Amino acid sequence: MHTTPATNARWLIFAAAAILLITMGLRQTSGLFVLPITTSTGVSIVAISFALAVGQFVWGAAQAAFGAVADKYGSTRVLIAGALLLAIGQGLVPMMTTEFGLIFSMGILTATGAAAGSFSILMGATLQRLPAEKQSMASGIINAGGSAGQFVFAPLVQGIIGAAGWVTAMYASAFAALLTLPLIGLLTRGEKNPSASPAQATPASISMREQLRIAARDRSYWYLHLGFFTCGFHVAFLVTHLPGELALCGLAPTVAANSLALIGLFNIGGSLAAGWLGQRYRMKSLLAAIYASRAVIILIYLAMPKTALNMYLVAGALGFSWLATVPPTAGLVGKLFGTRYLATLFGLTLLSHQIGGFLGAWLGGISFASSGNYQWMWYADMALALIAAASNLPIREARVAPRAVTA
């Protein structure tokens, strides 16, 4: 059957979004296991928080490393290895009853596997094969896939935990990781070795080392890192500790699962909006607005009564900005440096994102252990959001030319 370039592009974007749906859906529901694991194994909440914090850092570091491998050799082997590692890591968790075991299974194996099937590799594999005018919207659609995963997996995982226990839910998650394998073939079909594809090279076909040296001297690139650090702190804190926060408020575990699902649902709209707006307005302005909105939402949350309805309203508001930072951040990296080494350069910004994620997950556990609540974490999150908003404004970015926008 004859397929047009537009049809191929649609299947390419669909496959990347579907893979991210699974890997992010599994990763963003890890907080639902914290209290059940604590109850059944006796491992402290600080220990589990640290294991998940290690996972936050490993997820970012592995994306930078896998991105470099994918940029040089292609993404197929990276994605397959990731699916297998994610399944093995999830399958080993029920066998681990110590802090070290949880660090190994949840913090290293699972995080490494999820990283190999996440943003930098998927967007690098996709955007390199699309024209520039399609890249912002494609980023938004792929990112929406990850948000849809949170919407799908949060109630599903919580339902399995409630009906059959957390061990069964973890084994089900391991099986779900293997569902990415047939999608990988669809995504990478026709993919060429990037090192043999001069059409995708940056100006003058510079080497990866030269490109990294140029990026390291660029202030705009470091401003992106600072903003993404804050995003990671915010997301990891909520994913890990939102169930515990709502338990302190006297709300049922289903409220936490529903809230995570709503965050994912509303971020589908946020991701698509960010991708669409990125074709029409400066991406740095979008990022500044997204980060500033988080500070406002947190302030409202702290002031409002903690009811299920109010929590759902806050979850929806947070969800719209949740990972809507990804399309404009990836888009700005592509604008600044081209797409040849996008998986590597964007992967490094995700490393900064996950350094923030490490601190958000770990410090949340320490805050709870020392004070019995998460109050000061909310204040820190709000302050960092304002700093992130300000840091994106000096980024150098040309105005968007209206003629470059296509339907």
C-alpha cells in the first residue's frame, strides 16, 4: 500500500506518543506504591523517598547518555533495551524488602528502562524526520501521550492495588512495559543511521563534541536548564508525595489516584496547547507564563479548604501546566542548535530536570519525617517557580514569522 509523507509522519508521531504513554504512565504512578510498600515491608518513607529520588536522577542521567547513543547509532536498540529493563525492574520490586533492594529495582533498573523510552530519545527520533514547521506541534502531541499515560494508569494501578494488592499491580506494570515492543518497530521503521545522514546535520556538519562545547557557552541553554530544574522539583515532589499529602488532609487514597489522573488528563490539553502556541509565539514567553502560573496555583492550594472537589480543581489547574514545559523546551533546543544532536542536548536539560526531581522526591520525605507535613516544600516549590519564570525571559529567541505557520 502506498503511503504519503504525511501519513508516515502521522504514524511516526502516533508510535512515539503511544510509547511515551506507557513509559510515563508507569513512571508517574510510582507514588501510589509508597504507602503500601511502607505498610507491608516496614521500609521507612524516607528510605522509599530516597529510592524514588535516585530514580529521578537516574532517569535524567540515563536520558542524556541514551540520547548520545541514539544520536550516533539510531534509537531502535536503545528503545528495546529500555522496554526490557523497565519490565525487569518493575518485576523485581515485590522481591525487594530493603532500602538497597528498592534503590536497585525502582531507583536504577526501572528508571533506566523508563529513560530509554522517554522524551529525549522519542523526540530526537521523531523531530529529525519532520520539517521544522511541524516540529512544535509534533512535540506537543508526543508529550500529550505521556500525559494520557498518567490519566490511564493512575486509576488503573490504584484499582489493582485496591482489588488485588500492590504486588499484583507491580507485576501488571511490568507486563505493560513489554507492550512498547511492537510500537518500537513502527517508530523506527525506515530510520537511518544518524551518523550517515548529512541532511540532518547541524551547520557545517560539526561533531557532537563541538556541538556540546558550543551549547556549554550559550547562556540561553543554561537558562533552559534552570527552568527545567524547577519543573523536575515540582513534578517529582507531587508524583511521590501527593498521596501522602492528601492522606494528611484526611482524604481517601482514591482522591490521590483521581487527582494524578486529572493532572494527566488536563496536561493533554496543556501539551497540545503548548505545541500549537509554540508555532505562533515565542517559546520563552510560554515557558515564563507556565512557571509563573504554578506559583499562583500553589498559593491558591495552600489557602483553600482541603476537600476532594477543591483538590480536583487544583489538579486540573496544575495538570494544564504539568509537562507542558516539554514541547517549548525541546523546541527551543532545536531552534538554538538544530535537530542533529537534539536527543543529546535535550537529554542534558532533562538531567537538570531530574536533579531537581531528585531533590523534590527526597526532600519531601525528609520534610515529612522531620515536621510531619510538607508545608515548607510547598513554599520552596512556589519560590522556585517564580525564579524559573524569570530565568526564561532573557533567552535569545527570534520572533516567530507568521508565514512559517502552517495548518
